Amino acid sequence: MKNLLVIVISLIEYGDSKSAINLLLRMRIHQIQEYLGLITDLKTIKTKPILNSLIDSVPAIRSLLICYDPMHLSQNILIKYLQTIEKLVNDYWNNHAIQYYMKTIRSKVNYLPDNLKFIANNNGIIGENNIEQISNILLNAQWLVIDDNHKIIYAMVGGIIQSISVYINDKIIVDQTILCTIQVMKTEITIISDYNGKLYHIYIKSNQLINTDDPLFIIKLDQ
């Protein structure tokens, strides 16, 4: 009697089926497929699965169909493995750009090679989950982004920040001190805007975490 091969299919989906095409999700699918070793080598016309029980995969715009042998790999273990991969898969192009920058321009600087680790350490967030903690804070925060080019300040979502504008002689003049926070660090700043309400300059209290000479830094506003 011949051996019977049983194949089970699992589907990974990202995003909403009604949403527009997202190339970032497509690249995420490609990264997971690549990490699993299920991309066909064009020279050998073969795949090199990271697990022997993985058989094949079928990628789409925002999904990945995985075929595996349930006799040697349970669905629960596969799901846990995929969840681990999701955390391990990183931004290859960004990491490559950082390494290239360090090799050709600046090899030693305090915020490289990991910006998130640098932010976490400077804000007293230390431990195994420091990157995850600081990522959650950054993603859930409301921000002003401050660029070194003429110190232009603008809202992340665009528009005019009306709450700090005052009128003098029918012109919008802003000269107001507000309290800002970079996680656990606090700094007093003064903001000035032009008549259109566009912020164009910032004064920062000395001896604080923020450095006006940095090419780019971010401030979280206290409510």
C-alpha cells in the first residue's frame, strides 16, 4: 500500500478585503514567504523550507496560502511559529540603508544602528520589551514633527493648529509657551507662527533632551 500524503492549507490575511492595494502589505507577505524558505530558487527551481513539514505557498496581494503536512506539523504550532516570524521580520531595506549610511557617511553616532533603542534608553525604558514599549508609545501618540530646515513645525495630519494662535492688529501672532513631553522628559518651548498660522520657529529651553542641532526630532504634546 502506498503512503498517503495529507495536505492541509492555512491562509494568512492582512488588512481589509475592501481596502485599496497596499504594497507594504504585499512586501510583508513576500518577507514571510522568504523567511519560511518557500520562494522558488530560479537556479534550482526548488524551495528550501525552514521546516520539513512545509510543502508550498501561494502569495497574493495581502494574503499567503501555506500548504503543510499535518501529520508532522500541527496547526497550533504553525500559528505560533508564524506569530514569532511576524515579530522577527524586519524592514530589510531600512536596515540596509542604515548600514550603508554607517559605512559611507557616519560610522559612529549615538542613535545608530537602532533609533528605537536609542529613544527607549534616553527615556528610561530598559528591558527585554523596551523596543515594543517605545513602539507602542510612538504609534499611539499625537505629534508635532520638527525639522532642522528653518525649524518648520507642522501637524502630522496637516492643517492649522488653531489652539495656539492669537490675533494682534488683524494678524495671527503666536508667542506662547507650552509644555512638551518626550515620554518621561519634559521641556518648555516657545512657538511662533506667521500670519497663515504656519509654524516656522521654535525656542527650546537649554540643557534638555531635545537638541536643536539634530537633523530631526519629535515632540509629543501634553493634553
